[in-house]
Amino acid sequence: MSEKVLQIDNLQIGYGGIEAVRGISFDVNKGEIVTLIGANGAGKSSILRTLSGLVKPKGGKVIFEGEDITGKDPTLIVQKGMMMVPEGRRIFPNLTVLENLKIGAYLRNDDLEQDIEMVFGYFPRLKERAWQAGGTLSGGEQQMLAVGRALMGRPKLLMMDEPSLGLAPIVVQGIFDIIRKIHEDGATVLLIEQNANMALHVADRAYVIENGKISMEGTGAELLEDEQVKAAYLGSAK
Ligand SMILES: Nc1ncnc2c1ncn2[C@@H]1O[C@H](COP(=O)(O)OP(=O)(O)OP(=O)(O)O)[C@@H](O)[C@H]1O
Ligand SMILES: [Mg+2]
């Protein structure tokens, strides 16, 4: 019944002699939010960078919409409809908000106005600041811009690397409210987070990554109730 958008099979990623990801398999169905949670250095960003084509895996397969895209170039992967919001946002500081958004649609030129209005609908704050330089936005606004820029590419799969990083709780709540809304509007999302509490509340399904391997998986609700997850990742948050 459920249509698989992404299938990861036995993915292995290494840097020189270091094995960062040691045989990970997971999948994302159409319309789902799937989250990968894990501590610093668990291998989360390595996985997203590999899915985006920025890192070539040592082994395993990445299948997107039934097509093997393992080791393909980032431009082709973006063309296929996989957009990443990278860790640390990486917006262009000297370009305006509007220019940053237009870059998200660099592979096409049609309907830009409509898509910009769609992004401003999610993030009215960006509309007020359309002419402001990206680098002068607050951290939360920069994260909104990074998400908005990815949406400009009309992603079939939106991949986000720690959107909550370095943001105040109230701003994190706002970002997650938008992730929920984008998802309700039909987006398929792969979300990487260290903020397990927020991520598990928004996710349909989740995988816990420990030392480059999946140690647990389940629905967001199941993992929120799991004693091991509570002890290791939820702390006093729950
Ligand atoms: N370019 C690189 N060269 C060498 N080692 C790397 C490189 N990138 C990542 N690593 C190593 O791979 C491991 C996994 O790193 P990764 O960035 O994927 O972790 P992460 O789960 O995203 O952590 P964080 O939550 O801190 O962002 C770490 O031990 C890291 O030092
Ligand atoms: Mg990371």
C-alpha cells in the first residue's frame, strides 16, 4: 500500500580509516515524516550528506523512487527532487532573503512568484525581511530561510539536518510547527535531530543511530515511551 520514496540498504560510509556509518538500512514512505535521532558523532550528517551526493558511500544502496542513485552527483539528486537543509543552515550571507530563496529554484524558472508566496505563507517573518541580507537575520530567521530555500525546489523529499541546532526553545517550537504544517500539506520529510523530544513528537516513524548503526526503530510514539530512549535521549525533557 505505502509507496516507498526512499530506500536505504546496508549503507556504509567511511572517511579514510574511520568507519562512520556501518551498514544502515531504513526507508521513508510517501507522505511520512521519518526521523533519525542520535548523539554527537553517531553518523547522522554523514548519512544526509551521502543521500545528497556530497559524500560517496563505501557500500550499500540509495534508492529514490525506485531508482538506484547511489554515488550520483548532487545536481542530479536535486533534479530528482531531494532537497537538503544542511546542518548550520549555510545561507548566503551577502544575498537578500529574496535572492537566497530564488537560488533554491535555480534548476528552473517557472512559477517563482507563486513559490515565493508559498514560502512567505509559511514564514511571514521572511516576507517582512525580503530585502534584508541573509547574514543579518537572527539564527531562527536564518533557519526559516534555509527551509524556505529548500521548499523553493519543490522537493519530493525534504531532508533536514538538525533544524533546532542553537535555537531557543520557543523558536524551535515555531520551526517544528512549520515542519508539521509542511507535512500536512503533503511533503515527505527525513528529519535528522539531536532534539529527540521534538523530533519524536513530530515523526511518524523513527530510527535511533548509535555509533553508525541503527539500535532501535519504531513509531515516534513508541520510542517516546521506551525506557532506554527516555534514559539516553529524553533526559528531563519528558
Ligand atoms: N570529512 C570527514 N573526515 C573525517 N571524519 C569525518 C568527516 N565527517 C565526519 N567524520 C566523522 O564521522 C563521524 C560521524 O560524523 P557525523 O557528522 O555524521 O555525526 P553526526 O551524527 O551528524 O553528529 P552531530 O550530531 O555532532 O552533528 C564522526 O566521528 C566524525 O568525526
Ligand atoms: Mg551532524
